[in-house]
Amino acid sequence: MKVFFDTVGCRLNQAEIEHLAGDFRAAGHDIVDTPERADLVIINTCAVTAAAASDSRQKSRQAYRAGAAEIILTGCLATLEPGLDGQLPGVSRVVSNQNKAQIAAMLLGREEYFDLEPLARTPLPGARKRTRAFIKVQDGCDNLCTFCITRVARGKAVSTPKEIVLREIQAAVAGGVQEVVLSGVHLGSWGIDMEGNVTLTDLVRYILANSEVKRLRLSSTEPWGLDERFFLLWQDQRICRHLHLPLQSGSAGVLKRMLRHTTPGDFRQLVATARKMIPGVAITTDIIVGFPGETEEEFAESLRFVEEMEFAAGHVFKYSARPGTAASRLPGRVHGKVAQERSRLMREVLQRSAASYTEIHIGQALEVLWETAVEQKNGNWLLHGLTDNYLEVNGLADSNRCNKIDRVKIRSHTAGNLAGEIIL
């Protein structure tokens, strides 16, 4: 059977479909790069915003129009709306997050395939091919952020045992992956449901001590519970100098209504500690504008704080009411045009700070993992890749360097990307 996997949303979703693909490969099935070639399409959906839910439905319709014989939906939207098989053409089954890991066993009826040691983990084919492997180490969340539907869709926090995480990483490294990304709904809470008072710090130390991974990156990490012991991990240069810390708002009042476990003052101190202990660290974030009741004064406070933080990059989201969340019942809806203007202003601040962070690297030598390589007419190769601190770099080489790590001297900055030359 030929199987095509697709996903919408976070890195955790990407980690899950890569794992599912491994299950089907273990059972002898082929993973293909387009829905047109597939007998079965599996889509890992998202519901974090109304736009993500719409994108998930669109992915399903596209697979149906492409002629997929069978479509299975899983993920957060599938969990929240289990009747999608009656709404979308070609969808034969809707599988909740709680049952997602058993999809292969459900369809193939041969559970013994999936108790074996994992195969060397290879990237998915086609446009979703990665030189990085996304490894799921945690699921669910015990926080009660008023805007978030993910807790409803994913349930309580559950940590993956460190031995299983290590086995997945070793399989990824055996498959030639240069970088591993640890992923979870609330990554920083790893260990909260385990005995022995273990934390994410302990997990990372265990991975570094027992694997040969060349780069280890952390995905989005909630900005609380991170102490000095955590930042000491970066003494090992294999850990990428990149922290994605979702602030959501720079206004103390809005953060309180969101039930976030941080304040602007706490966040400021956290960022200062990170920058002191991890030289050159890229700190990126997520910001929501137009949260219910957000006044002009609160937005101005948030804008000033984001400008002060000088983030290396950030995502801006207009608040999207999700049925079933506490925020959807809050008064003070912000008009769409007002939210749109606030989004524009916030993006401009983040774009300026991102440009400043990028430009300070001109003249430096950085390690770049090349993610794409396109052969040119003159026989050279145009390369594109990422530094450990998440800067995009273009370069040229006389051979295909895709999935290789090179030291690159940065020469210039154009249109958001750095350009450099490989140092031999």
C-alpha cells in the first residue's frame, strides 16, 4: 500500500506523522510524496485557530480531489469534531489524539510490527522532507490558559520516558539526520507526571550523554519553571542557541486574563538570564493581539514591551475565539479592523528587531546545516540552510552539500536571509 502523510500546525504534529510513517514502513508499506500516488492519505489536523481548522479541512478536500482512495483524519480538529467523516468527502475514519498512535495497528491488524526496534528514521519524502527529525517527548498540558483549545484536544500532560525518547533519537541519527528537535505541547513540563522530581533539564542531559546527535534543538517552551540549571545545558555546544518562548502579550492585565503563569517582569528577567548564559541566543516568541477586553492602553503596553525585548523573530496572531475555551465567553470583543491594525503594528516591531538581530551576524563565522541544494547551470549548487540560532543562510558550493554542516563566513544580508561562503 502507498501512504501519503500530511500535517497542519505545530512541530508536535510533524513529529507524530514521522512516527506514524515509521510504523507503516515497518509493516512493509511505501511512503509517497503526493496524495495523487497514494492509496491512503493520513492528515494530522490542527485546531489552535480558526484558520488552522480551515486549513485542515482544505487539506482533506485537496486529497480527495487528487483521487486518494481513502482519507483518515487525526489530530486536534479530529478530536474536537469527530463527525468530520460525515462532513468531508472521502474521509473514511476520524481518529482522536488519544488513539492516534494505534492507527497502523488498527488498519493493518499486526501489532507485532510495532513492538520491534525502530527502523532507521528517514525524513518524509516530497515537500515535507527534513534534514531535522521532530521527536515527540511530551503531550498534553495542565495549564488553563483561557484562549487555548489545545488542552481540550490533547488532555493532561503526559511525558514520554527518556529511554523511548533516546531510542527514537538513535533511530533518527541512524537515518542520517543531523538535527533533532524535541517537541511537545508543553515541553517545559516534561517529567511533571513522573516519579523522582525529574525535569526537562534531566532529559536533555540524558540525551546528550547517550547519543551522538550533532544538533539538539528545543521547540516552543513555555516561559516559566526555567532555572539557572536549565541554562547551564548550553555549555554543550550541540544544543542549538534558540529558545522559542511564547509571551502572548506584553500587557500585565491581558496576561492575567489569559491566566498565563508569567508577568512582563518575570519574562524580562528570564530573557536577561538566557542572554547572559547563552551568548548569541536567538529568542523568538508568539504574540496574540485583540484578546477580549484588550484596550488601546494595554495594546500600547504590549507593543512597548515587545519592542524592549528585541526578539530575533516572532509570530503574531489575531485572537481567534475557540468554542469551549474560557476566553470565548469573555466580554469586550475587539473589532476585526482594530485587531488587524494592531497585528500590523506588532509585526512591524518584530520585523525591525529581527532585522537587527540578523544583521549583527555579518562578518561572523557560523555553522550552517544545509537543508536544500539546487544545481545551477554552471555546475555549482545554490544552498539554503539554518544556523543553530535559527538564521536562514544562502551559499554556493561546487557539490551538493544538502544535509551537511559547514562553517560559513557571513558576508551580507538581503531580504531576510544571510549570504555567506563556506570556509574550507
